[in-house]
Amino acid sequence: MEVDVMKRIPVREQEPKVRATNFKEVCLGYDKEEATAEATRCLQCKNPQCVKGCPVNINIPGFISELVKGNVEGAYHVISEYSALPAVCGRVCPQESQCESKCIRGIKGDAVSIGKLERYVADTAREEGIKPAKAESLNGKKVAVIGSGPAGLTCAGDLAKLGYDVTIFEALHKAGGVLSYGIPEFRLPKSKVVDKEVENVKSLGVKIETDVVIGKAVTIDELLNEEGFDAVFVGSGAGLPRFMGIPGEDANGVFSANEYLTRSNLMKAFDENYDTPIIPGKKVAVVGGGNVAMDAARTALRLGADVHIVYRRSEAELPARVEEVHHAKEEGIQFDLLTNPVEIMEDEEGNVSGMKCIHMELGEPDESGRRRPVEIEGSEFVLDVDTVIMSLGTSPNPLISSTTKGLDINKRKCIVAEEETGKTSKAAVYAGGDAVTGAATVILAMGAGKAAAKGIDEFLSK
């Protein structure tokens, strides 16, 4: 294959009109020839900036160098030293603002397609039955991990590699956390990718107990004082949705994005063989502009709806990944920007019959540095919709903090923990991911899980 070192090898995707009608993966990834060709574009920098851009500090030149040699197994083992979820990260990480944004090749040309190469290595390793290396022996210490999302799986995997006896407690019936219930099949296949990554973590010796709600079935104090665990990591995520507090939000046909995506992803509403209750809607408005909003909108589209994304700022301020916005537009989703809902309208039976909105303009920057949206007086109009999905962020469920004495939380109900170690105000209890930061990215949660594993190891090695 001929390679122009200044341009990345394009990645194959399903055609927009075709994929808008199915839940198969949009991006088809590289084949061997394409991956090898893209890998040769890496400059193998002596001071690799890409590594500094990665929240889990993967040795990126190291794995790419093995790929150039045709050694996929070697490349996989380099990655798995740092990441428990390479097939996930290769698909859903915002590489364009992390590792790839620091790539030296990207100064004058296209950055190396690091994420797509990581995906290729992980997928090939899975197909060839290559597993991460397991600890040679246990050290006799037990750690409980609460939550089997990206933070929990990463923390558990790292501790297991260090010889700890680790048990993950998951509240739902299926492991994976947000990877299983939050991210749609067309972005992150469950049986092919998520389930296999969970199996890889279990292959390190990690035990996973599902249907265990910490704070109800058992408390953190009981885990430490009665169940024999030496430390606990809280990676319980942020599953409590936020709403706007406008009239009509309790109408039939108003969902949080969390509920809508859980019904589709975890309860398989997208699969006609499952009898999962969901109102797919014929005309759907998704309120919000993040990745979750894009996921909800693209799911509603595939369930047969005409979909609008309603966002109060301009396109420049959209927090979603550029790739996700691009895919949504290609698939026919309409963007109502500089628009904000003020009321959800109901018919006599309490069903959504429309959404009253107002046009906005951008004023002075707020504390986040983004220009504050201001209402344009007299610009109200009604959007014709029968379903509204609120995607305004989430906060942690207070169950764990309310049943754990001595565990400090902040005003947003997030657990207070040290960024470097995950250490909380309670002895032997560590925390990370969305339970600490509020809703964030998969890779940032993984970084927090990794930091906490290091903190727990230092604490228990004293």
C-alpha cells in the first residue's frame, strides 16, 4: 500500500443512509494492510508527546513499533500493561483532544490515527485468543471494587496484576457499567467488545458479583470490618440524571438520556426479539449537546424517529466529539442551535404534544470560559415533538455516601478524593471516575481507576 506520510489512512465506515437504519457498528476499523501502513507514519519520537496526552500513559510509540514489525501480540502486551480496555478505548476515547492532539506528525500533516491502531491491535488480539498477562502469585490482601464501569474495571485489573485478590460488586445484572448501559451498540458492540474486555479482566483473577447494591445489600463498613477486605475502591459512576425544572417535565414521553439509553442498550429495546417497554417516538427532541445527547439522538433515529438536537449554545460550543456530531449530521439529525426549551406541552391524556422553545444569543463568557447564552425576548416558538429526551448531565447516586460514615462529599454530591491517589476522607476507602468528577469520559475514569490502584497498593504495602 502506498503511504503519504502527511495523510492518515482513511478508515472504512458504513454508508450514512444504511447505518441510520441499523444498530451495527458505524466504523469498520482497519484491516492488517491499512493498520501496518498507518503505523509506518509514526515518527517514533524520543520524547513522545502523545504519551503525555494519554490519561493512562500508554507507551504509544512502543506498541506502534511492534505493529510495524507485524507483531500484534507484542503490541497488545505493550498496551495491556497500561490499559485494561483497549478495544473500548480505541472506539470511544476522544483521541483528537488527547494523544492525537499532541502527535508531532500532526503539526504539518494529519496526526497518526492512534485510536484506530489501538482498536486494530485489541480486536486482532481478541480474534487470536491473546490474553493479558496474569500475576504469578497472590499477595494475600483483598480489595473490594464497587462498580464494574471503566474506573472499576481498570482499578481491579491493575490490582490483580499486582497480586491482589479483587472482587467487583456491580449493582446491575450485567458488568460493564456505562459501557453496557450508556453507549449504543453502533458505537460500542456489547457481545463482541465489552463482554470480551470484561472477560479479559476476569482472566486476571478478578471476581465479579452482579446484582449487589452497595449501601443496601452490604455497606462499605461491613466490607471492611466483616467481609475481610483490606481496602475499598468506589467507582460507582454518576447515574442520577438532571432535569431542567421547566413545566411539563413529568409528561408521558419525557425521558432522561440515561433511562432511554439503558432501555435500548442494556434491556435491548433496539432488538425486536426483546419485549422492552420504550416509547421510541415519531418526532423526538434531545436537549443537550454532549456525547450522550448524540448517542440518544442517533438511537432514537434508528428506532424510527425524526430527531432534533436542541442546544442553547452555538456549534462551536458543542461539547460532543467532532466525529459524533459529524456522524449525527450525516445520518440526518437536525440541530436546533442557540435554542432552549421553556416548557413541555401536554395533551389531555398527559402525553407530550410539543415543546415551547426560545431563541438564544451568546453574551459574555461565564466561569467556564464559554459565552453565556441569553434569551432573545419575544422569540418563543413551538417545536412539534411527541418525545423529549433530557441529556443535561448526571450526578452520583447518594446511596453510598449516605450509608458510609466519614466519607466526605462536595456540594454536587460527588465523593471528595485526591486526584493523584484516589484517597478519600475515610481510611482504606478510595474513589475515582464519575463518582468523584461527575459525568466525564471513559478514559478519564480509567485514569482515575489506575491512580487509585497505585494509591491502594502504596497504602497496603506499608
